[in-house]
Amino acid sequence: MLTKLAIFVWAVTPLPDDTVIVPLAMVNYGVRRIALPLFVGKVVHNLVIAYVFYTVTDTNLVSPNVKTDLALVVIVAFVLVVLYQVERARGGRAGVTAE
């Protein structure tokens, strides 16, 4: 029970999950026992972050003239780069080379 609580607390923090998953995997701690506290911890973490952003933007600390165009362009470009890398990796595995 104490291990599950530690996994949950670790998941609530912004620290990488690998820092708790890898050591537990090395001592053969089951994935099923890790999954639920890790998932619930990440949900709580995201809810806290969402609440903080909601509170900050609700109190007029952010200008109403802020545009999201640049942020959307960056997100789309990032997704396209990731998809390109995935396709390139698939082609390399199948023996197909891009020319």
C-alpha cells in the first residue's frame, strides 16, 4: 500500500515517470500494480495544472488580446515533424530507402 501511495505522489509531480517505473520494473513489481496509481496521479496532476491556468486566466492577469495563432502553428508543425519521423522509421525497417 505504501508503494502505491509513493507511485501516486510521484505521478502527481512533474517529474518523469521513468524515474519510478524503471526501478520498479527491475525488482519485478507488476505493471498492473503500477498502472492504476500512475494513471490516477497523472489525472490529478493534469487537473491541478488546468485549475492553475483557469485561475490565472480568470483573474484578468492575461490580456484579452492574446492570439493563439502562433501556438497552433507550432503544435501543427510539431505533429508533422513527429509523423514524418514515424514514416521515415517505418520505411527504414521495411528495407525501403527514401531517395
